[in-house]
Amino acid sequence: MKRLLTFLGIISISSGTMLTVVSCNSIQRFSNPTITDELANKIIASLKQNNDFKFTNGNIFYNFNFKDLIISRLNQLISEKRYNEISRDLSNNLNIEESKNQNKSEQVLSNLATLKLFNEYTAKRSDKGNTDQVDLTYRKGPGLNPYDLEKDNNVKVKYAIYYKNNTDWLRWQTTGEFTPEKANDLEIEPFQIPDLSVLTNQKDNFRIGILDQADKLEYIKNTSKVNNNGMGKSNNYVKWYPSDQQSPFETTGQNIIKYRFAYYFKTEIKSKLFSELLGNSYLDSNLYFLRNDNSSASDKKIILSGTNKLISNIQSNFTQQDSIVSNIKMIWSFSNSEPNKILKQINESIKSDYSLIKGKKLQEIYSAITKEKNINSSKQGNDPFLSMSGFNGFAQNDKDSIKSLSGDLKVSDSAKKDIAKVTTPSILTNGGSGYESAIKGDKEFVFVLPIYLNDVFSTKNIQLTKNNRGSDYNLNVLENTWTDMGQKYKIDQKYFDKFTLISKIEKNDSDSVETVSKNNKWYVKLKGSEAKINVSYKDGSKITVQLKKVDQKNYKTLDITQKLVDNQKNKDIFGKEAKKSFISYDYNLKDYQNLKEKQNDAYEWNQSDKSSADIIDLSTESKQALLDQLKSLTSSIEDVQNAAKTELYSQYLNADQIKYQELFDEISKFVRDDITLLN
């Protein structure tokens, strides 16, 4: 009920109008309806004929864009159902449990909305400085409530965001935000907001505090600054909202923004993304396909579909690495009144064609420049991936120039023409003189990052890397997760000889690892922080591999990691411990015939100047958010929108009456439960 109330609140508030009843004479009549209108009209007609709904003159159906409300709810429900189908299909094919985590459609919505809000907020802060003026704009409506934090929505709790300041934590607040109403003017708490550097440095600088005595003035005054244990002055303290491990929940600036401005986040941003969500679910459903592979536990492997519109929209010649060209680029501008100082540092990291020297990262170059107290005067905000300011958004080539796909593209026309030619990570300097800036007296340099899915889906961080002890290799793995050693290769080598298979895997005097070998399936599972294994190959070669635990938050690979189901096939391979373990499946860029092809492709790509260490080294969470954004950009293409609506909506319009009835029941419950609000 409360979730539906929230949804209604989102729609009505975001429309910016009062809820009013209009006469039948003012109703817009729809002719030649699209497939979206057709399904919405069918739902509304069914509601009108349903005896559960007794509305005076049927006026309920003409209130506050009722049809738009139904369409938004349809987009949300159909997307959720499609994501559930995807999860169910994966579960059945890979013998893994369906995801028990946050609803996938909600995760996608949150990722898209977070990117938008973070860039929007940091841009305004860059312009207005460290005052609470910007916060007051976003703080309209109720404060942070328990709906996103507590399972029991009836819990009455007052929350506040705290940010790190040296060894202490300061409460993020506007002037008088937490001061009790009865306080006099002299007792009003001053504003306290984090510097942009704290928001954007990608460290876990934020916690959520629970205020036990929020109605008491002394408590509020004494807890505006607390230590690491939550203790403030005079024995007043805050409780820290816990993580899953019961330690204090900590997160970055880009992630805390949705909690700090929760009401704005839901009503002004997420509420307007339901149509994009539909497109995302359509693209996700066709993103990959499965092939038989008797070397994996499920006898299946996952392959990205080169015909998916997402892939062809992002880059051309997806499976031909030599001729791949990116179609989508991320762009930042660095504006400064002393360009010669900036240029000197940039020139140390770029070639004559402005592309980065191999091994360099845009983020590291940017950080090195700003550490020298060189300020980026650009008034545009930060991106949530690399947290570099001056973010102009995502752009696409348009003949001999570029056009904006999202964000605020403000670089000069001459810069746009130069950006259009870029195919590798680059910093454009306009021959050393810089480009014209929107800020008077400044010159700007342009950071350009072409996006390639080869980087987004790279497995470089979970392959065999040489260590300093001769023939030994390191391998990053997740704890308690079966890892397919048959898919692991030496990242620093290319196969020149005949492809060879594993013949044996043995523990190296360690009880912290389990090994499984059956019918050419070779799996290992780490049970501690590290362990060694010996791997022998059929050509007689041997290597020692040091397995190293990597925490999920530091994991850098987009894959499918899920708990094994408790079935006979998994028991036959992994034994009685199968149901307590997880397993990982990598995405394959194409249908490789053997590991040799896969290793050679990866080696050549990693040696290419087009490959970006900035993208490869993003966390799994950030890569997923980036991928969701790329899907959103692709789903805005008219052909993709039409294909999504045709495929997804037609399932509920055509022969499958069961599917339609399920959808109608959910819509009718949505309307019936909230009918007082609708009136």
C-alpha cells in the first residue's frame, strides 16, 4: 500500500499540478493509438466494466492524466516482469538461484537516477560554492525516511547523513534543518555541508546516523559532530545505521546523494525514467545467448549478442578488434586561466596525436593536475564513474562533429570537430593553445574517453597475472565461490603454440581451498583469504597459482555470480557442499571455439591504445551503472523504443490472456487501494 502511495505521489507531484477533476468535454480522444495507448486503453476499458470500481460518472478515469499514470505503471510492471523472466531463465539454464537482491528494475532505475542527480547537484555546487543554497533547493519535501532503509515501514526513526572530517563525522545539514521548532533564533544550528572534494573523491566518506532524541535541542547541538563511535558532546551519541555485516554502513558521495535528497530523487528524477526502464529491460533480454560448453558446470557458456542494438550503437565491428570504432564518448572540460601550467602536466602523459601514453589513466592525470592546486573552473558537475568535474556528458559522432546524448555539452565548436576524430582515450589541447572557454579569460583542455564494451566486460582483473617469484601466478577470486580454472589464462601472454588443456589441479599444502575435477570441468573454491594450488597442463607444463580473496566491493568484473541451486547435477559435480556455495560465469565477447582464441583476443585488446584502464579498473557496481546508462542512451533511439514496445506490450495484448489478466489484476489493485487519493 505505502509503495503504491509513493508511486502516486511521484506521478502527481512530478506533474507539478493539483489533482483536479475535469469535465468529460475536456477529455482528449485518442485515435490511431500506438501499441502503448492500445494496452492502456484496454486496461482502462476493463476497469470501467469492473464491478469493483463504482465511480460517479466515471470521472476518476479523467483525473490528473489518469492515462499517463496507467502507462507509467505499465512500463514499470512490464519491465519488472521481463527482468524476472531473465533471472528465471538464467536460473534454469545455469543451475543457480534466482537473484534475491534488490529488484533488478529498481536497481536500473536507481543507477540512472543517481547519475543524473549527482551530476546535476555537483554542477550547481560548483557554481554556487559552499553554501546551503543548493541543498535547500533539493531538500523540499520530507526528510530521509525509513522506507528505503528498514523492512518494517512502521518504524519511526529520524535519520541524518554524516560525512567524514579527519577523524570525526559531521552532520550534513542546512541552516536549522534539525533544530527543534521551539528553539529561538540564537539556538538555530548553522549549515554544515561537505566540500565537493569529499563528495567526489570516491572514498566511503558518508554514514547514516540514527537520531534517538531528535526533538531535544541539546541532543541536536551535541551530535552535530561525533567521533568514529558516534559519540558527541556530553555523552550524547548517534547510532550508526548498520551494513549487512553489522558494521556501520559507509558509502561514497555519489551513492549517498539518493538518501540525502530522497524525496527529490524519487519524485523529480526516478518518476520520469519509467519509459527508459522499459527500453533497458528489452535490451537486457537480448544482450546475450547461451551455447553448449561441456567444460562448464552447467554445460553452458554466456556469449554477448553482436546483433543487440546496444552493442551496435556503442561501437562498430564489435567482433573485429582491429577495426573497432567507438560511437559514444564521455567528455570533460578543464578550464583554467593559466593554461601553460596545465599543458606542461598534460604533455607528460600524451602522445603527439593527443592519445594517452599506454598505461596512463585520465583520472590519474586529472588528479595530478588538481593536486598542484590547479582549479578546474568549469561550472559543470562531476560524473559518478571517475568523479572528474567539468563533465559534459555522453556524446555521439554526428558527421564531422558530435551531438549530445545526455548531459550539458558546452565545449566549443572547434573542440567538437576534434572530438569527432578521437577513437582512443585522449586529452585534446588544440595544438597547445587550449580551446575557447565559456569562462571569460580561461582556456580549456578536453578529456575524451571513447566507450568500448571490450573494456566494460573485460575479465582482465580475474585472470592469471605474473608475480615476482618466477613461474608463480596470482589469481583474484571471490570467497566461497567456485571459479572455472578452465577459463583462466595468462593475461601477459599470447598463445603461439597448440592449445593445451588442464590435466591436474592439486592443493599446495592448504586447507583453505577446495578443488573439483570431473569430465574436463576444473573448479576451485577459496575458503579463506588466500591459498596456493598447483596446475598441470597436458603438454607437461606446470604453474603455481596464489589464490587471493577479493571483496565484492573491490571486485572489478561484470559477470554472473550466484548461489548454486540444490539439485542433483550440482551435487554430482560439487558434492554435498554445493548448496552452500556460489559460482561465477563470465561473459564471452564472442563464441570462442577454445581458450586460445579467447586469450589471444584479450591479449591483443589489452595491448591496443583503444583500451582504457579507467574503464577496466571501475568496480563491478560502477560498470553496471555505466552499462545501465549506455542502455538508457540506446533505448532513447526511436527504433529501439518501438521494438521494445512492440515486443513487450504485445505479449499482453495478443493471445496470452493469462499474462494480461495478471497485469490487469496488479493495475486494478494499484487503483483500488489508492482510490481515495485518486479522488
